[in-house]
Amino acid sequence: MSRQTRLLIADLASNLCAVRRLPRIRAMFATVLAIGAGVGGVCIALIGLPRGLGSDAFSPVFRWVALSLGLMASGALLAALARAIPGRAAAKRVGDALAALGVGAALWAAVLSAIEGGFSTESFSLIDAAHCGGTAVLLGIPALFCAVRFLRRGVSLRPLLGLALACLGVIALSASAVHAVCPSRNPIHLLLGHASAPILVALGFLAGLVLIREFRQRRSN
Amino acid sequence: MLRKRRIETEEERLWGRLMQAAQEGDAAAYERLLHEILPVIRRHVVSQIRGVDVAEDVVQNVLLSIHRSRHTFHPARPFAVWLRAVTRNAVIDSLRASGRYDRRHEPLERHDIASDSEEFALRGEALSPELSNALDRLSGPQRQAVELLHIRDLSVAEAAKEAGVSGSALKVRAHRGRLALRRFLQEQAR
């Protein structure tokens, strides 16, 4: 052992202080999920479920979008939290797989709509789709705040990717509440305003974080 | 196909208990743990990094990473898996940084500056032009850390307070600053 290393060890030990352990993944996951589900539940309670949801729930596109949002929410959140803790590679892989399946389910919903000839623009409004997406983002802010606090305490090799995945998971969770209360059944609206919103927001979030990092690096240079 | 779960050895379970004690502030347990895992860390690092001097720098970076991320270890999880992940991440970080780092460096001979914290004392002495130039090349935070700890000779607590960061963060900055200074001085020596 070199003298420098010996001194470093002595230095680290001499100034040691107690630390507050990061919660386990399941606890962090449950906390974020509870906040997201709570906010979504309040939204559903206030707005109420649309009439005819029972029959619409069996519509293929509606079901696949709902499945997609559920998979993206659970998978992306798990992948993000697992990345913050060293040695949780298995959990990270499971999360990545679930999130990928969620994106795949959204794509399959789009394919199904195309096959069934359901891309009708008659009742589609881009403003309504943006409204649903924006609502999902607003509803997801409390849970995102909680997830970011956990991630900042963790140690990740790719912190920006972790944050983007957390954004994807949380927005997908709140989008599922929007999906439940939204009266529109137009397939394009469901795909753009509900299923795509988490993905687009997460990509935008990641791009924004990368730009901020580049700006800071240039400033410090 | 399920992966076979590796059985944790008694030694690894002991390390887990030592880390748990370190999380509660037990300095003796922490120091013992770091000494005991050092050969394991060095084996991982040497298998991936060329050059003994560079490997030792990376080993020190791994120790700092362990120190910074000790709060992420949970006693119910295997310590060896956590240690391997922290080591791997620190090695990857070092390899990323090594794109700007010339591995074919020679041991420092021209200057009296040692890179360990105790000997790196420049208190009040006139800085050579080479050292001044090298200090100017450091990033702001690293230069501040080196100046506070080694030129103004403040204690870690005092320096951390002045810099507005935690003691651990300041020590990491100072350590990286010392490594960078050594690199710059070697470049100037060629």
C-alpha cells in the first residue's frame, strides 16, 4: 500500500460522521407510487370516470394504452431508482425491460389502430391532446419531486439518464389517471395525448438537462 | 435461465457489519474495513488499468467513491456486490477522465511537491513559476481546495466552511487537484 493511500484511509476515517442510509428500492418505489397514485386518485375523484367506461375499457386501443402506461410507469421508475444504488443491476434490468415493453405496447396500440382503420381525425384536436399531456405533467410534479430527491441522494454512473427515466415513470403514472378520466376515445388522441406524452416529456427533460450540463461545463472552463 | 446466487463468505459478511458500523460513525470499524478491502479493490483496478502509478490513483478514487456512497449500502444486501459495483463505477469514471490523461507519465522528480496531503504543504513559501502556472490550470473548485488546505493551511472544517461545501467534498476536490497538479507539472517537465 502506498503512503498516500494509507494517509487517505486515515484521513477518511478520522473525519467520519454518521450517515442517513438511503431507503431500500422497494420503499422508495412505494413512496413515489403512493404520491403519484394519490394525486391521480384525487383527480379521478374530482373529475369522475366518464360514462361508458365499462364498454370502452374493452376497446383494444384503450386497453393497450392503459397497459403501456402501467408498464412504463413501473418499469421506468424501478430502473431509475435501481440506477441510484450500486449493485442493483438485476433490478435495473427488470425495470429497463418493463419500460421497453411499455413503449412496445404503445407502438402496438398504434399498429392496432392503423389495422382497424381507426385513425380518424374527425374528432381529434391537437389542443385537447396537448391539454391531456400537460395535465399529466402537472399531476406528476409532486411524485417527480419526491423521485428526484431520492435520486439526488443516490450515486449513479449516469445521473441524467436516471432523472429522465424517473420523469418517464412518474408522468406515465399520472397519464394513466388522465387516461381513466378523459372522455375522448379517439385513437390518435389516446396515442398522442396519453401514451406518447410521458415519452416526449422525458426526452425533452433529458435534452434540457444535457443542455444545462453543457452550459455549466463551458462556464466553468 | 436463473443465475446461481453467489454465497456470501464469512469475510464479506464481516465487511458488511463493519460498513454498517461505519454508517453509524464508528471510525475504527471504517478504517479496518478500508484496510481489509484494499487488496480486493486493487485486484479489480489492476485488472482493468495499465500502469501501476495510474492504478494507485484509481484505487484512491475508489476509496473516495466508497466514502461518498457509503450511505447507499444496505446491510440486508451482500456487501461484495455493492463493493464491486462502486469499484466498477469509479474505474469507469477514471477511464472516462483518462482521455485527457497521459498514462505514459514518469515519476515526479523535479519538484519537492509530494501528492499526499500531509507533505503537500506550501504554507507561505514562494511558489515557483511552474507551480503557479500549474495552479492556474486547475478548475476553480480544485484550485480553491488546494489553496485553502495546502497554501493557507486551514483545517478541513475551516476550509469547508469558507468554501461552502462539506468536508468530504472539499477533500475530494483537493485530492483531484493534487492529482491534476502532478500531471501538469510532469507535462511542463518534458
